[in-house]
Amino acid sequence: MKQLLLAVAIFAFVGVNAQSKYETAMQNGFTKIKDIKSPDDAQTAAAYFERIADAEKTQWLPYYYAARNTILAAFMNPSSDKDKAAEKAKELIAKAEAIEKMNSEIFCLKQQVAVLQLLVDPMSRWQSYGAVASEAIAKAKAIDPSNPRPYLLEGEYLINVPEAFGGGKAVAKKLFEKSVALYSAFKPASPLHPSWGKEQADKMLAACQ
């Protein structure tokens, strides 16, 4: 009996220790995100989270942050190869989705990838990639109606779409208002889960006043 209890205690200690190591690595990654000032910084953060993901293999969040920062780096760099960045992000998203099915945050990433590819040639791509972006946001909302990020991302997209095509400041303002309202009650599932966007939503709503 004593041997059994000792074995259980050792197993629990190893499990907690391993989890702590993972959490420490993730927190270090969040520090890198806070320090992002350039596309290279974002790409460095993306590579860091991908290394965590490949080491853990059973955690979807490192793949999520690797994809998000890959997308961010491409958005920040006007001369970036956005199609290449999108393909890399899709690979990371697929790995996250293989672990975590039907997650609102992952569909938010899919929307951002679609917008990224749309920007390569808006005139010829807006219809196809715009539809992909809209579908992804609709799924993100349906999976988790309390998530403020789908409304923020949809507003950021539609504010640049002409009113004749269903966009414009008035449409975006309602989405930002919804996002801000949801942020007031939003609590991430854990300290490692996505919590970004509140300051961005406040800023975008103020710009629409």
C-alpha cells in the first residue's frame, strides 16, 4: 500500500512539474508578445511558440499563438509574402485544430488568414476570400457567443469595406460596441487562453464616434 501511495505521489509530482514547465514556457512567450515592436519580433514569437507546440504535441494553445504571430508579422510588414505567411499559418492552425475541435478562437485565426490573403489582391480576391472570412467569423460566433474577438475582427474588416457592399463605419461601430460589451464580462478559460483585444476594441469604437 505504501509503495502504491509513493508511486501515485511521484506520478503527481512529475505531472505538476511538467505542467509548470509548460506554463513557464508559455508565460515567457507572452512576454515576447508584449515586447513586439516589429515584424521580426512577431516572427520570433511565432517560432518560439511553435517550438513549444512541437515539444508538447498535445497542447493546442502554442500552435494558436504561433499561427497568430505568423499572421501578425505578415500584417505588420507591407512587403511580406502574405500568401506564404498564410500557408504557414494554415499549417499551424491545422495542428491546433487536430487537438482542439470546433474552437471559436481557432476560427478567428481562420478569418485573419482569409483577410491576409485577400489583401494580396483585393480587387480580384475580395469575393472569394471575403466569403471565407465571413464564414469563419460566423462559426466563431456560433461556437462561443460570449467571445468578443469575432466581433472585433469583423468590425476591423468591415470598416474598410464600402457601404455598398455591406461595410462602412456605421456597420463596424455596432460590431465594436458588441465587442466592448462582451469584453466587460469576458474571462479567459485560463491564464494561457487568449485574452487580447480589449484595448483594440475600445480604440476602434472611439474612432467610430
